[in-house]
Amino acid sequence: MDIRLKLLELLFRQKLMGKGLKGKTITPQIVSYSVTRACNLKCLHCHADALEALSNELTLREAKQAISEMADLGTEVIIFSGGEPLLRKDFTFYLTEHCNDLGIIPAMLTNGVLLDRKTAWELKEAGMIALGVPLDFATPERHDALRNTPGAFESAIKAIKACREVDLKVVITTMALKNNFDEIPKLINLLANLGVEQIVLYDFIPVGRGKELKDLAMSQEQRAKLLDYLYKMQEEKEMFFLVSGGSPLYPAIVLEMHKKYGTKPPDQFLRQFLVYTPIGCHAGINYFSLRPNGDIYPCPFLQLKVGNVREQSLADIWHNSKVFNELRNRSLLKEKCGECMYRDNCGGCRAKAYAQSGDYLASDPNCPIDLLKEKRVYPTTIECFGLCVG
């Protein structure tokens, strides 16, 4: 389908039905592609342990072939990430154009350091639909400290302004941690003043360099407070929020709260990309991650190689991977997740289970069931999941 028609269809689904992408059975509708491990920041929490490029990153020909195979499998959205994808600027431009040729919607995560007005315009001209830019604190000193690079805050602000100047949709990504939790309202006010309308908050998963910061993951009490606050902000402001990175149910929980209380979430662009299928954790079911060297992970945070596009076709990996097929079989889940009546509608976060225990079928250490009961929202009523990208 022509990408313009696809975007129009998504807009109609959002406006007329209040829904996003229609879920498809065992189809990688969303793919995260880390185009390089090279990065010009040294973020303390980086799940990819990014700094230097890998010596064997995919060539343009190989990457285009992989994306063509994704199209054959039914992929509808690709999110380019890294490292820093603009360190392979022309590579990313060519792949963006290739996505448009195939009817796949391209988006990108960037730290913003290399994103000026000219580059933002070039990305838009190449067919990039939206950019994600990180901002974790409302003050330069604290943001720069987490990103481990002076000037990172200023670069992010400039990048936001550059996107807005050329009318390129920009989404802010924020790592929600114990030590920035109390600053989130201040950060949201800052972003609102910049004209930002969409924010994705990551529920921190300690992988990569982030293993050293595992004590900074939010508490369950903070997760509950965050849900209430985001619901309140969606009601009061024309801003839309997702909670990603280990909390696949949370966007839908807030939407259910809107239904329950008779309020309406804002009709922002990001709502169009919630996938409407009630499966909870979507790793290996409607989603996978392509790494710079061609390795395939179930998701960027479940760092387990299930194949490589240089060694097998994507179709072979997708349909025949033992790991993928086990993730799809919720009867194999263990402990509390395996016993839960909601395992088919939730499944826990497989990345959090693996990070803590080394077993991707183990119980999610941050089970949301008590929180769901408190909000009187149950997985059987949840219709969609949010993007879990990196």
C-alpha cells in the first residue's frame, strides 16, 4: 500500500474508531532496526552499550534486502535507532526512501546532537514520518550527567525546535527513573512550552550499560503514581503519553481509565501506532529487533540472538525460531506468570524476566496485576499494546 494511503487509513481509524494499527496474527508489524552501534554520547543507561561501530555492520544492500523481506512478512512500521543513526546519515536516508517505496512507515530515534534544521528537512524530504528525541530531566546538568556528555540537553532542545520549524513530527522519549520521577511534572511543563504534544516514558530495564544502574528502576508505588499523573495530564493537556520499555499494558491501562471515567484522550499522531491486539508483551509475536550486524532479537531489551539475516532468511527466522515460538506459547510461562489467568492477555515483560533470571519464560519481577486491580482495569478488557522500542 502507498504510504500516503496507509497514513490516511490510520488517521481515519483514529478519528472514527479511536483505534490504531489493526493487529495481525504472528506478523512483525513493528520492527526496530539499530543501524549502528556507533554513538556520539556515552549514556550511563544505554541498553545497546553503544559507543564504537561494529566492524561487521550491514551494508546498504544487505539492509535493503532485510527491509524488503520485512515487507513480505507484513511489517508496517520500522523505527531506526542505534547508537546514533545519523552517524550513518546517508545510509539512513536511503533506507527511509526504501521504506516509502515498499509502503512501510519509517520513524527514527536520535539523540539530537546532529539534528539541525537542514538535516530535519532532509529527513522529511526522504520520507521520514516522525523522530524521537530524548529528554530525561528539566535541567541541563542532570540530563547531561545521565547522558554522560556536556551539551546533550542543549542539543536535544535544538533538535526539537528544528523538527518543529520544518513541521516534522517529534516525540520526546524520557527514561523514567527513581531519581527523576519527582521532576517529570517540571519536564512535561518545559516540553509543553516547546510545543511538544507526545511523550514516551521508558520503564527502565537494566541491560547493557544500564546493568550498573539497576537500583534506579522505578518502584511499584512510583509506577502507580505515574499512571495516575499521566491520565490527569492527558485529560488536562492536549498531550498524549505512552509508557514503554517493559510496560506493554500501561498505555492501554490509561486508555481504559479514560473509558471508565468518561473522559477522552487527545487525538495525537502517536495513538495511530498503538497495535490493536490484546496480547500484552509482543516480543516475537508482532515485533522484533534487527541489530547492526544482522542479528535478530525478540526486542531490543531481550538481548537474545535468535538468528542472523546473513545466515537465514527473515521468514525462516520469524516462523521457525525456537525462541520466537516459545514466546508465542504462553502455556510455557513459569511461576506466577504461568499460573496467571491473564497470561494470554499480558504475558508479563519477557525482557525484565530475562534480565533478572536469565530465563525469558520466567515470571516478570514487576507484575502489574496488583496495580491493575487497584485501577479496576483487567487485561481481558485491554485491546492494544504500546510501542516498545530502542
